[in-house]
Amino acid sequence: MANRMTTDPNDIRKIIDKCDACFIGMIDKEGKPYVLPFNFGYEAGIIYFHSDKSGQKMEVLENNPNVCVAFSTDHKLFHRHEPVACSYGMRYRSVLAYGKVEFIEEYGEKERILNIFMKKYAGREFSFNEPAVKNVAIFRLVPDKIHARESGY
Ligand SMILES: Cc1cc2nc3c(=O)[nH]c(=O)nc-3n(C[C@H](O)[C@H](O)[C@H](O)COP(=O)(O)OP(=O)(O)OC[C@H]3O[C@@H](n4cnc5c(N)ncnc54)[C@H](O)[C@@H]3O)c2cc1C
């Protein structure tokens, strides 16, 4: 099974754009992993997230902003010999992005980012009332390192 690794921004964008969720890997205070599924926005190489201002993930990220974010799409089971279990596998395209998340506090920037999510998931922009913008936490990842892997395609 051929694996192709790439850091080409176009390949990476195409894979990320096909995903409707990603998984954020975090490290808690005890050094243990904490991984959560998340919706996201993606623009110009930057990954954006939004959440409640409370909860375990906020404590974890405020203590340690280092993350590894995984995206995966185009999953397709294949086999070389139908009766041989070990000949089965999964074609996929995936991306891993590493770096430190940064919280966004500026009101206008939060509004702009909320519309990145809305365009991705609802197909259009919205207007937001002030409490909604103030009460949501928005953070971004400008990846230090990002690469894609295509397996079986
Ligand atoms: C497809 C998808 C997209 C999502 N997108 C977002 C998003 O954009 N923003 C957002 O804030 N949240 C999103 N969520 C929910 C997110 O995964 C977390 O469940 C949520 O943010 C609460 O996390 P927390 O650390 O604050 O947990 P808390 O509410 O503090 O929960 C405490 C405990 O509950 C358990 N727990 C938390 N989340 C989950 C979970 N998802 N599954 C199983 N156990 C869990 C953990 O063991 C944790 O210790 C999404 C979930 C899914 C499945």
C-alpha cells in the first residue's frame, strides 16, 4: 500500500476542506492525553475553533496550549484477497497539524472567525448579537508543522 506524504498547502487544504470534524489532542496537568472531537474553520493555513468558556478542555488548554490536531477523510475499505483478513486495509487521506493554540479576544476578529464557521457549515454568513460573541471562546492554531498523508490513493 503506497503512502504519499506531502506538505503541499493545496493538498492539505483539499483534505481539511472535506472534513466536517477534527480531533484535538491535548496534554493535561498530569501529562496525560485528552482528545476531543471538534468542528473547525480553516482559512489561509490557520485552523480556528470555538467553544464554551468553561469545561475541562479550557483548563487543559490554558495550562498547556500545545496540541496535535488530526483530520481524516476519504475512508474506503479495500482488500487484496477477500478470504485473507490481513489483506484488508483502509484507504484514507489525513492531515496532522502541530503547534500552540492562541485565544482570540478582539471582538471584530471573533465575529469574522464565527462567520468562517458559518460559511463552512451553513453555507452563508450571519450577524451575531454582542453577548453571543462575548460568551464564546475562540482560539486558533497557526501550525508550526503540518503535513498530509494519502494512503492507497
Ligand atoms: C463532531 C463533534 C464536533 C464537536 N465540535 C465542538 C466544537 O466545535 N466546540 C466545542 O466546544 N465542542 C465541540 N464538540 C464537543 C466536544 O467534543 C466536547 O465534548 C465538549 O467541548 C466538552 O468538552 P470539555 O473538555 O469541556 O468536557 P466537560 O464538559 O468538562 O466534560 C467532562 C468530562 O466528560 C468527558 N467528555 C467530554 N467531551 C466528551 C465527548 N465528546 N465524548 C465523550 N466524553 C466526553 C470527558 O471525560 C471529560 O472529562 C464536538 C463534538 C463532536 C462529536
